[in-house]
Amino acid sequence: MARPRNQELREFLLGTLAHSPANVAVNAAKRFGISRASVNGYLRALVDEGLIEATGRTNARSYRLKALDTYEETFPISPELKEDVVLRERVSPHLRNLPANVEHICDYGFTEMLNNAIEHSEGTLCKIRLSRNYSIVSLDLIDNGVGIFNKIARECHLADKRQAILELSKGKLTTDSRNHSGEGIFFTSRMFDSFSIMSGELRYGRTKQDNDEWLVESSLQKRLAAMQLGEEFARGTWVAMKIPTNAKQTAKEVFDEFVDDDARFSRTHVPLTLAKYEGENLVSRSQARRLLERVDRFSEVMLDFRGIAEIGQAFADEIFRVWAREHPRVKIVPENASPGVERMIRHASANAAEDSAAAAASKSSSKS
């Protein structure tokens, strides 16, 4: 095999260290067909270049990307705190020399999340953290407010915090509709390669690296906040965002995916994994109704069945026959359906077609 070019191996090593640093030398040697000794030489060069750092000796040596820039500051939350001013005066200097698309996404996500903390958190402090290495930009905003899931559940009269997460994922959800559209988290979560919100005992997020996997899980947020930041931040909201420095997506591409020709936020994407409580299956009509709350505000609804092996007949019937009949202007588009889910959708859709045919026949008969 031909010896790899220095730049190819260099980028492979830096990219691998960003996501899976274990066994980086072994993986690189296999990938490029060279000895581990040769790979170690490249790694030492990256250490000398100041892009990575090493710990341990010989066989126990490990490598990780070195932080090239960091920033941390805590701001009192008040009406005088302006997200655009903080971005311009404090954060933007740390985002210089990034590709324009990456900087734009960081600007958008930062200002949206800081505005949420200012206007919705009911907190008194917001801590901002930025870290940047060769491959990744990380942005964290942590407030000491009431917690986003608690706030949504309370203001929107929802059954619990997990339902608040489901509603949050759909978009167009706000506790202040006069001043906000409820779009910021929806679009921000889809621009960054990694996005999560931790509040109380729950963590909600998306990771592009894991095939666009969405999750809701128990979180160590309260314990971590107490350990790292002090008890005053333990009950609040922690937003964490990451994007590669070589990311290709643009903010416009993300907007275009969900905005129609009239610039309206008309399409939404709902991961059904967020509709499941731990240990339950999607089988009932009440679950379907909970899933479909507020989606009549959109003209197209993409239901993402990734991670759902089976659904019940009543669940499918409620969505694809009953709800579809009552909302003919809303297009329901199933995505990533397993064979079992597809069969149940086809069954419900066939019943819906029979209903339509019977209604048309009855209408024709009554006219004659």
C-alpha cells in the first residue's frame, strides 16, 4: 500500500481524537497500512505542534486534543443583559477564524439560548462556557432558574416533565407567545452536531454522530452541577452544544428543511422515541393523541420511528385514520419505520381509504 500523505493521516488522527481517542494509534495503523511506530511519530509531531497533548508513558500513553481557546464568565440575569452585546463583546473574539457557516451557527445558537435564560429561566445567574480545540467548538450555558422542563410543564399545564420534552421537540412551543415564536430550540438542536438540555433529573438531546439519535434519559445533572458549579445551579438548566470546526451544514439549510416557500415554519420533525416512557410500548390511542398535540399547527409532520420496533393497532389507527381524517390539510410522513411498524401503518391507511370510499359512495347515493 502506498504511504499515506502526511495531511491525510494528520486529519484522521485529529478527527479520531475528537470522538474516540482510545486506540487511536492502532486504528490509524490499520486504516493506512503503516506501523504503529510510524503513527506514533505523527502523534509526537502533533504534540510538538501544540494541537494535542499526551499523558502516560510507552504502552500506557494516551492522547487527546488540546484546548486552543477557552472562555468562562458568569452574568447576573436582568433586563439589562443583552444576548447580542455578550456575543459581540465577549464570545465572538473566541470564534474568530472559523468557517463562516460554523461561526454563524454558533452565533445563532448562543444568542437563542442566552435569550431563553434571560427571559424564561426565572433565574438570577447564567454561566457561559466556551471551549475550542482543533476539531470541536463547545458552547455551554447554565442558569440557576426553575428548570426548563418544570417551567414548560407548569405554564402549559402538562402532565409531567417528559411530556414537556416531547412538546419542546415539535417546535412552536413557548410560554410567552406574545414575544416569542418557540422556534429557537427546535432549529438550534438541528444545527449543532451535538445538542442537549439537562434539567433536574432529565437530559434531552440529539447526537448527529449516532445517526441523528434523539434521547431522553435520567441525568446526573443535579449532582454534576452541585459538584462543578455549586448548589445554586443544581436546579436550573444546562444547555450544551458542540459543532465540528469543519462542519458542512449551514443555518440556511436547516431552516430550508422546515420552512416553506412563504418562509413559514410549516414542517416539523417528531422523534417517536421521545413519546415513550421507560418500559412502555406505543400501543394506545391516548399515547397517539399525546404525540399529536399541537402538530395541527404545521402543514407537514415527519414522524420519525427510528428505534421503535413495533406499534399497536390502536396507536396506528388513531394517527393514520382518525387524526388524518380530522386534519386533511396536514400531511403525515412516516420515516425510518421498521417492517413491523410499516405493516401497522399500511393497515390503518387501508382502513382510512375504505372509510373515504364508503363516504364517497354514500354521498353519491344520497344525491341520486
